[in-house]
Amino acid sequence: MVFSTGIIFLLIMSGLRVALFLAFPTQGHRFTGLLSSFGLGVRFDLRYAGILTLLLYLLGSMPFLDPFRTKAGKRVFLTLSGIAAFLLVFFYTVDFAHYSYLSQRLNASDLNYLSNAGISAAMVWQTYPVMRILLLLVVGTWALGKLFRWIYRRIARGPGPVPGRATRGWRIGWFVACFLLLGLGIFGRIGQYPLRWSDAFALGGDYQANLSLNPFQSFFSSLKFRHSTYDEAKVRAALPVLAPYFGFDTSDVGRDGRVLPAAFRRQMGVRPGALKTRPNVVVVICESFSAYKSSMWGNPLNTTPFFDSLCKSGLFFDHCFTPSYGTARGVWAVITGIPDVSAASTTSSRNPAAVDQHTIINDFSGYDKYYFLGGSTSWANIRGLLTNNIDGLHLYEQQDYSAPKVDVWGISDKNLFLEANKVLKKEQKPFIAVIQTADNHRPYTIPEEDRGAFRPVKEPLDTLRRYGFSSNNEMNAFRYTDFVYRTFITAASREDYFRNTVFLFVGDHGIPGDAGPLFPKAWTNQRLTAEHVPLLIWAPGLLPARRYEKICSQVDVLPTLAGLCGVPYRNTALGRDLLDTARYGGKDGGKELAFIYDPDQAWIGVVQGNYYYRRQLQTGREEMVPVVSPDPAPPQAATEQEMGRLSAGIYDVAHYLLLQNKK
């Protein structure tokens, strides 16, 4: 009986997916990919049918709630089945209406309309056939309830269990087997990560993704993001504040006064000084590459001597900051050019409403696009961000490599680089590739195959702590990254593509800790160590060596690369070309800045000039601290006010762009 109920729900949900396809056949779909959409959709449906089945199964396994032995069990079973039937009809009815209006599946942000219930109810009444929808809801619930009662009576009239067959061991084995089978259906796949909504956006288009989802999956996946919105008035007020820094169009507002996404679009042509060779691009997102722990700023442990040598022969930006702390937030900032200002408990990559994002990577016309990760992009739902937004992306993950997995993060970084090199050396077209590392992270694995060549070292604990490390394992993992970069550059230098390739290295985030005497106090006291990372652009034979002290950010990575490579691009976010002296350097040098958001402590701020300004979002407390030594003169009140306006403006505009930066 329990499994019959689950199968009925599965069949109904799958049938309603077919109905959605038949009802909305003109949403830009193609036959290609639809079978994959339906196949993935069955797995989403199986999850929620499995949840209901598991609940009924666990309750029915209790003797006093057995639906065929006790009246209470029968009552509980039929009541829960009726509630499930109501929810099924209700969710799909609202979902179809929602999709006809917005071409999107039902999501939890619609709950925000309850704050203006009267206006929202009037809009619904004037837009939809409400009485017919209510009739459908009543009739559908009643019909499903009758169906479950009929099935119950049929099974109840059947023969009971055969005496002697249902031994205790047999019942336990059956219970465990069914429990595991249902658990697998709910988990969605065999592997480290469960089935996630972002898997839908790996199908190649928004229509295919929406077709595969069901309203339960889209609603509950977005529930924690229902308050992820923006304040229109604050965005409108921020536009003139930010325009001198980013070139926004302050006149681009609608007739109703609303800010339009076009206000943030800047079409950038080929700038003077760009490379003429149409170079390849390799972007390395370096795990936990904290500046104060590395050699470039004189750490006596000299953990990254090879990378230091690269910095001395390339364009090295020693005042680069990440907009926030955390790998998922760092990847988001690099790919989209938008600081991830989502709440502390989550990231924008996990937000279904933010999955549609424009990225400058697509402006590299004629380039093949690659993304290499040693583990799985199911982590933090990064797959949705990448596959839904980067055209023609070649995505390589753990299962695509011949190298073995070494820990929870997949294959080793050394093998990741070597596997990427094997792919890139076969390329006949220009390419842009992103390689995301992971080894400089707990559990700090040094593969056995590398220990001989790498040679871990050991330092006294007090020495480690004095120079920013908590253990020898952490320090050696940091040293191992340098070993890995040397291995990669050595291997790449033997290939034809190397001579016409721009390599960019940037940390995904820093590590909070005591920077000691190597940096001003703000690095330690205001946790700038958590966001301060190296940024290196290295292309021997193509670029000169220079060390820049200009303040910059992760969001500047793609505009800088596009400008350097002579790629015209459409900038819709908050990044800027660091090498565009006409806009960013020279007389405009005072407009250098880096926005920082601390989701855990609820601070927003900017690093600009000689100071770091920040404000606590909950209490309104403000701080202004120097970021250079010796301490400069106290800033003027006007400077503090301007930095406060910039912090608030970027924070508000970032919220807007997370939802409006459509590809």
C-alpha cells in the first residue's frame, strides 16, 4: 500500500511534466536535450515521492500505526495521503500559473508578496481564473483521496500474510532494504554529493532546466533565499555615487523611476596597448592563497619561492582583496564580477534565483572554454553557475581524469594541472581555461607519490605561529602549492601553446590570522588577512615585469584579461580593467578601491587609499583604520563619508545585480 501510493505520486508528477511540455511548447525549446530533461525530472520526482513513501513506511512499521491492523493507523495513513494529495494539486496548480506568467517554476521568493497581501491578491484575482483554479484544487484533491481509499480497500480485502514466512530476520532485512532503496531515491545519485537543483542547469538551456524541475524542488531549494532581494530606492540612490568609479549611466531608469539593468552595461572596445597576438588565457584560482603566509611579502618561512620568482617577472598586484571569505564566494566573484553579498548561511551559487548570470568569459569569441576542478562541481552548486552561463563550456571533474582520488577534494592539484595540460596542449584554437585548486585546505593532503620530490619540512610550533601557521601540516600544504605551480609551469613550458598564453593566478580567499609585524595592524585586527591575496598576470615574452600597489579586487580579473587580450566585451558588473590607465590609472588613481563583505560578522566596507572603512550592518558602528605604515594622518570627515557611501552603494547594487545580471 505504501509503495503503491509512492508510485502513484511519481506517475502523476511525471505526467504533469509532460503536461507542462504540451502546455508551453514555444519556450525556445529544441528536441535535443528533452529526453535528458525528462530523465532528470524523474529523479527529482522520485525524491519527493520517496520522501512521502519513507514517511508512510516508517509510521506504518510501528505496530500501533499499521494501517491494516489498527483504526488509528488507517486514519493516519489516509489523512497523510490526503494532505499529500492536496499539496500536490496545490503546488502544481500554482506552478503552472506561475510558469505561464514568468516562464519560471514556482519558487519561494513569491512568499515575499504576502507582505503586500491585498495588492497581490487583487493582482491574482484580476489576472487568473481564480474560481476555476479553486474548483480544480477541490476536485483534484477529492479525486486523489478517493483513489487512495479505493486502493486501501482493494489491498485490505486481499489475503493476509502467510503464517510462518515473515520471520523476524526476514522482516528486518526487508525493512533495511526498503529503507536504503528509498534513501537512494531521495539522495538522487550514487556518489559523494546528492542530486541538486543545479544539475538541471547542466542540460544546456533554461527551458530544459525548468522542464526537469518540479515545483517542490524549485520551491524548497529557494526557500532559504526568499528574502534575497534588493531595495529599489537604495539602488537608485547608489547609482550616482558609484557612476564616477564604474562608468554607470545615471540616466538609464524606467518611466516609473525603476533602475534598469542597462544602467550597469558598459560596452568596452579594444583598448590601446592590448596584446596583438590573440593569446590563450589560463586563470588559476588558488585555494586559500593567503598573502601574509607567502614569500612575496617577506614571510621568513619562505613558503612560495617559485611563485615569488614568477611575481618578479610578471605583473604583480600586491594589494588585491577578495570581496568576501570562502571559496564559493571567490569563484562567484571571479566568474561574474559581482561580490557575493548573500547571507552568512549560504552563497549565491546555491540560490536558484541567481543561477542566470552574464560573464565576460563569453565575450572571448572564437575561444574554446574550459574549467578544470579536481573534485566535483556539485560542491556548493557551482555546476549551475558554470554550465548554465558559459557558452560551450568543456567541464572537467574528478571522474574525467585518469589520476586517482587522494582525498575528499578529488585528485591532487599536481595531477589536476598535468591533466589540464594534457587537454590544453591538443588545442588548435585560442582558449580560455580556469583551473581551480583545492589541496591547500584541510585535510592538507600531500600525496605519497610526491613526498620524495616535494620533501616536507618541520618547524618548531612557536616559529610556525609567529609567521602565520598553526601546524606543520598547514605550512607544508602551503609549500606544496608552490611545488605544484612549479610542476605545472615546467610542463606547460614544453608545449606549443605556452609562448602565446597569459597566465593569471589569484587566491580564492585568504586565511584570518595574525599577520604579525609584516603588515599594518588592520590586517590582523580587522581581519584583512581573510581577504588579502596575490594577483599575478604572467606571460613571459608578452608582458614586462612590474609590481603594482594599486588596490584591486577579484571582480577585476575578467575585465582586465579581456582588455589585455584585445577582446571587446560587455561589462555588466563591478569589475574594472586594471591596466586601462585612461579609466583606472593616471589622474583617476584615487578611484582605486576594493569592496569587502564579512557575512559572519555582518560588516561591509571598502579599502581605498590609505584606509579601510567598514560599517557593522546591525549596529551601524563605523571604523576607519590605516592600511599603510607608518600610520598616516587621520582622514578628513569627507573621506570617511565618501567611503561610507561607496560601501553602502556597492552592497546595495551587488544585491540588485545578483538577480538582474542576466546573460
